[in-house]
Amino acid sequence: MKPEQVLREIAAEVEACTRCPLHVGRRRAVPGEGSPTAEIMLVGEAPGFYESVAGRPFVGPAGQLLDRLLEQIGLSRQQVFITNLVKCRPPRNRDPEPEEVAACEPYLDRQIRTIQPKIIVTLGRHSLHKFVPHAKIGQVHGQPIRHQGLLIVPMYHPAAALRAYSMHQALEEDFARLPQFLQQAETLSEPPPDQDIAEDDSDDDSPPAPQQLSLF
Ligand code: SF4
């Protein structure tokens, strides 16, 4: 099946999903949108009010900032894929509960497997913690982290950047380096051979420690 078909199927499942309490009272689910072959995937936390009305990710003020940041590096929304950790809006924009994240995660995992992006940009700490639990966003933002075959670039959430000038500045700087990360991601897409062997032979199913890259 073609990636666009798979993504459409996932979106249809999300729109009818009742796996967690967030489906109660939902206006519209927000599966995500963009290129099925995107090199860059951006993962936020959860839809907000505007997104739950439109059924599209990042369409409010934070989305306008995201559009500007993409434009500054020569990209449009149609060239990347934008989604969230959970696909339905939590009431009063509260943080998603761990059970809600766990219930929704399979959709994001399938989107990642389908698109196979070179880089996943996590927007905000919740999204970062899916890939690199316990990492402090203030310490790791803008630094590529290789984790289980994925290249993660943590960044502040655009909504947070709208509230604090220092975060806004950091987000702009981190975004400006994305083209460079993308270029170098090519050489980092294959795991080193010893990592392959270690994963195949190990009885330990705990995730390997994330490797922060010093190449950038
Ligand atoms: S947040 Fe995710 S798991 Fe929960 S109802 Fe919506 S689509 Fe389903």
C-alpha cells in the first residue's frame, strides 16, 4: 500500500477512535497532515482549541509562528509532516495524561514507520519525552539525538516561544540549523554495525541509552 493510503487509513481510525477518554466531547480529531514522504516530521503535544475546530494541526498563533519558521528555511507545510503526540484536544488544554499518551502512541508510531522521516523535530517536552524520557528540554534543545534508529531534534514548543522571548530566540536559532542537520542526517541514517549486533543478540529489552551526537 502507498504511504498516502496508509496515512489516510490511520487518519480515518483516529477520527473514529475511542481508545482514551479524550474522545468524549471532542469536536474534531487531528491526525496530522503533510507530505507522506517528508524528510522532516514535526511532533507537537496535543491539538488546542483552533486545531480541534479545524481538524488540522498548528493552525492558531503557534501554527503561524511554525509556518514562519519553516518559510525561513525554505520549506512549506506541504513539504513536512506535522502531527501531535495525542490526536484529540485535552479539556482546557491541560497536559495529556500518561494513559492518554500510551493509548494514542500507536498512531504516531505507525505514521513514523510509514513516512520514515530523516529527522523528527519534537516540539515541547511531552513530545521529547516520548523519544528521550527524562531529557531536559532546556539542556538538549537544538541538539540532534540519535535514539533507536531515529534522529531526534528537540525544540521548544512554538506556543511556549510566543510567551517567552528567550525561547522564541532559541527556537529560531534551532530551526535555522535544521537544513544542516538534514544534510548530515544522510550519513547518520544507518546504525553502526556493532549496534546492530548488540540489538540482535541481547536478551535485555530495555531501550538503549540515547546517544547525543557531537557531529553538529
Ligand atoms: S487522543 Fe488518541 S487514543 Fe485518545 S481518543 Fe483521540 S485518537 Fe484515540
